[in-house]
Amino acid sequence: MKYLIIDDNKQFAEALCKQMSKNAEEGTCNWKILKFSKENDSIEINLLEQHTTKEIADAVIETYSPANDNEIIFFINVNLLTIENSRQLQKGIELLIWLRIKGVMNHCVFYSFETFHTLLNRKHEHLIAASLGTSFFQMPDKFRKIDYSKLHQNIANKEDIKKTLKAIFDSGDKGDIIKYKHRGANWWGIKALCEVYKVVEAPENFNYPPQIEVELLNLNNAIVKFIYELEETKIQSIINQERISREKNIDEIKPKLVELENKLEEIELEEIIGLEDLEKIKNNIAYIQRSLSTYYSADLIDERKKLLETKTLIEEQLTEIKHGNLLIETAKNQIDENLKTLNKEIENILTTLKISYENSSKYFDKDIKTNIKYRAPGILYIDDNANNGWHEIISKMLEGSTIQTVVPDKEYQNDITKLYEEQIKIKINDSISLIMLDLRLYDEDNRSADIQNISGKKLLDIIRLNHKGIPILITTASNKVWSYEELMQAGADAYWIKEGIDNQFDEKESIDNYYRLQWLVDKLTGDEYNFMSLITKKIEKLELSPDIHWFQTMTWNFEYKKNGAIIVPNVTYADKKLIIEILWDGQSFLRSYLKNIVLKTGHENYSNNDWFVPASIIRHLGNIIEIIHDFKTMRDNYHNLRGVRLNHIPDGIKGIDGVYRGNTYSQKFRGDKIGATLYNERNKASHYASSNYFTFYNLKRFFTDLLNYLESKPATINAILETLDEN
């Protein structure tokens, strides 16, 4: 048998070794000098009192490689004297903890002059001394009774060790897990991202950021890693299963979509339901095919709804036709058969998509990282722990991004306004398309504090006040729902939770959290949010400009009088303040819309109809045209028209574009063709028949055209002022 005695008393260790050798009839003891490494110089020092338990464990593993030899039995003095210089600390048990964490499962015999009960009563968290693969003997005479021949068969079990090590977290100030909830998230969260990253990207020679290695020198941190560490093989297995499942579903669904398109052509629905409705079906199918080609987008579930709605529409329209007298009986029967086939195909696709979507990670998308790399967004990252490993792993995850880091200076802890003025403001410019902001910039200890008093929330308020268009992503270790709500209402666009020890994410949850960060950055730097940033800058420019804008005093080329009273003035004076307020209303509504539709993080319960919000925003923005053309004056004087609405009143359809409408008085009225087009779009947004086709792109075009219209004086008909005076 092989025995390894670890004791700071060399004389006692030698006597014990001789006794065991005699009992086992194995001759004399052999000694090895432990190989310690300190300050990067390999030196041979055999005095345990000069080293920590971790250093001793590393030296034992380096010298003896016990993990490769189960026959080695450890004999460890519970009251081992190490560099801490106290026998009451039970450093021998702590040494075994380090050995177990590092994979050494050999049997261990503890010995002490004290009873086992006394030892555990002093440090009750040291339950590992009673775990599988350990024995205890009280000196001086117990060693004679040891059956050495079978001890090596009784080795430790990893799951059992995890259970006993959890007692460390019940040891009051020496290791309470509550203390890890937020502080621990700043290294544990990095470690979790690294573990997923190295499986997803498979980089060569990947190492943890240096800060993680430093944290793992701490015994409590090493214990936590041992208990809750993600298993690389499980991560790989989950990702592989996800990929295989998606590819399998793609292979199944694509032929069905092609078959569905063929069925649509066979049924010849153009004459039955109309080209517009048929076009909607084909667009839905094309979108699903595009989504499948990129594995799935998170919006795919919405396309299921659209396809289902279109399916219902087809059913209703075909049913009406079947019950009418438009077709002969044979044709009705054929349509009925075609309808059944169509229903079956659509149901098969919907079912497959539903099952696949519910069993998949919503954020897993192979093209997200490519999108970010191609887009190369500028990101301002504000976090007190940014340089402790966060910047390093986030830069790897968001390859191609330009990430500027701000670590808040501690001198500004009680003056967040000064923090913004001195450190943040100078960093925010046109190159920044996203701000990532940590919630606790100074690792505040009071975890129950009102969120209004937390440093990150205070800075959020200041940034949002001064920069209304830049998306803000909050990073936080908090999992309090009410905190999220307040942050969202204060102007944050989304939040991402740092994985903490207390979260105890499993491998799938860690993978989802990894991809969710990439997914959020992709969305927040995508077309929709870039558009919001663009229009915000235009609104701010318009608002802050000291110039008198054309719409504030505009002379048109036509006015209308009745009995000498001006009904339609040739000069209008639009209220700039009111126009700016309407524009900010539109921007605010747009931000809310993007949170709900793009990020799925908003709390507003909008209609599922995609056209609802774009049409609503366009309707509200359209009021600006009424203000510019002074519709209020015309309405106030409506009684002078004896209840008759004149064709030339600038309603966006008749009159203001200066185009002849087939009546006497509208041929040259005002000539505002751009305003007329915008107002015409506003009128379309007011009616279901036209507004139910509106999308985000209708809103984008309208908002852009409106702001360009306000920036530049519209082209008007340059003619001598014409006045219509009706008696």
C-alpha cells in the first residue's frame, strides 16, 4: 500500500510512517521534498508553515499525482500548522477541501488528539470530514486498529462532496452565500460566459480573464465553482442538440412550404379571394423561409400568427363563395377539397413550428454575431468591474464592436451628476449606438435600498434626459421584477441579468443568457433602433435651433374671403412648441413600440395587429400638417361657410397640393404637394381599410418625410397671390 502523510511535525510523521510500514510489513519510509512555486521561481521548501493550504495542495498534486493513483492513502493532521499559524483553524480539513476541488478523490485519514465531536462543534461547516472517502482516528492509540488493506477502496464521491461543502455557506461571516449574490455575480457571470464562449467559438488556447484566476485563489470561490460549475460536455451536448433539431425542422418545413405554394397556385385563388390577400399569404410563406434559412428569428412565432390569421381569412372567403350561387356544384366540391388540403398543409406547418419554437432557445441564432460584426456598432460600457474581465469577454462575444469602457471614479460616488459631466458626457458622440450601463456602479452594500437611490439608476436618469435617442441596456445582478419595471419606465430599453451564484443557472439557462446578451445588442443596434436615434437627433436639432422656421410664418399663394372676412388665410403661423411636443410624443410612442415589438420587453398590452401602433403614431404626427395649414382657423370659421365644405379647404386630398380637382376653386390653392402627400397618408392611417396594411416601414417613411418637410421649406407655386372672394 502507499501512504502519504501530511503533517508539520516531521518527527511525528516519521514515527507514524514507520508504524504503518511495520504493520503492513513494508520496510522503511520514503520521503519526497514537495515542489512549491513562489513568485514565479521554482524553489524547494518543505516547511508547511511557510505556505497556504492551496499551495500545499498544489505541491502535493505536482509531486505525487495522486489523482492518477487511487492506491495512495492520505494521512492528514486535522490541526495542521500552515502560514496562518493557528492549529485551531483545522487547516488539515481545509487542505482536503482543496484536494477534492482539484479532483483528488483518494481516501483520507484524519487524525487529531481531539475528538471528532469537539472538532465539528468548533467548526460545524467542516462536514467534509465525515464524507465518503474519509476516516477519523483519535490519537494516540487508534492507528494500531486500522485495516490498511481496504482503505484505498473507499474513495470520495463528487456529488457527496458537493453536499457537504454546501455547509460552508451556513458559516456566518466566514462564507454566507448572500454575500455572493451581487459581488459574486461579477466574477461568476464572467466565468459562465467564458464557459459557453469556449464551447460555441472553440478558440485555441482559451484562458479565463486574469481576474477569474485571482478570484479562484479564494477557497469559498473555489468551493462555489466546484459545486455549481457548468459542465462543458453538457453545454456542448445542448448546443449540438439545438443545431441538429433546428436543421431537422428546417428540412421538414421547407418542402411543406413549397408544397403549400404549389397548392395555392393549383387552387387559383386570385379570382376567389383577390390578389391582395393572396399576396399576404405568399409574403408570410417567404418570410418563414427566410427565417428558417437563419435557423429561426425570435419573431418567427409572430409569423405563425399571421399565417393562422390568413388561413382563417381564406376559410371565411371560400365559405362565402361555396354558399353562394356563383359556382356550379362541381366547382364548389373542388374548392371544398382544395380548402381541406390547404388547411391540412397549413396546420402541419403551424404544428411543426409551434413544437420546434417551444423547445428551442428563443435567442439562439447563428447569424447574430455575424450581424454585429458587419454592423460594427460603437458601444459605451459603464461598469465598475469592466476592467476585471467583463470588457474582455464581452469584446469576444461582440466581435467587431468598438467598446469604450468607463470605470466610474470613486470620488463621484456621492455626486452622480458630476460623474456624468466629468466621465460620461465626453464619451457620448455620434459613434455611440448603444450604452451598456451597470445598475450598481459602486457595488452598493445596501441591497434592499430604494432603486431611486442606486447609482446606476441615477445615471440612467441623467443620460436619458440628455440623450433621448441612444438605446440603453442595463446590466444587473438583481432579479427583482419591480426594479426592472422602474428601470424601463425611467428610459432603459432592456436589461440583462448577470448570472450569479445564487441564480444557480443550469447549462441550458446559461446558454440562453449568453445568447440573449448578443441578441439584445443585435436588436438595440439594428435598423429599428438606429432609425429612432436618427429621428431623435432631427427632433433635437429642430427644437434647439434658434432660427425662425418656415412653418412659423408662411406666406402661401392663395387666400379665401367671404364678405371680406378671411376664411382661408394666405399667411399661417404654426406653433413650434406644439409641433415639437407632437414629435416627442411620436418618438416616445415609437420607443414603447420597439420595446414591445422588437425586444419583447415592454409592459404595454398592445393589440396583436401589427398595423395598430404604426397607424396610431402616423395619425398623431399628421396633426402637424393641420397646425401648419391652420385648420383651426378654418374650423372656427366653419359657420361662415353655411355648413358647406368647400372643395378647396386644405384637407390633404383636395386643395393644398395645388392640383386641379375638377372644380372651380382648387386649381392653384397653396401648392404644398409634400404636405398634401403626408396628410393623405395620415388620412389612410385613420381608416381600417387602408391602415391594416401599415407596417413599421410605413411609419419609418412617414416620420422621415415629415422631419425633412419641417427642415426644408416646401416647394410652392410661385404665382401672384390669388384671392377668392365669395359674396
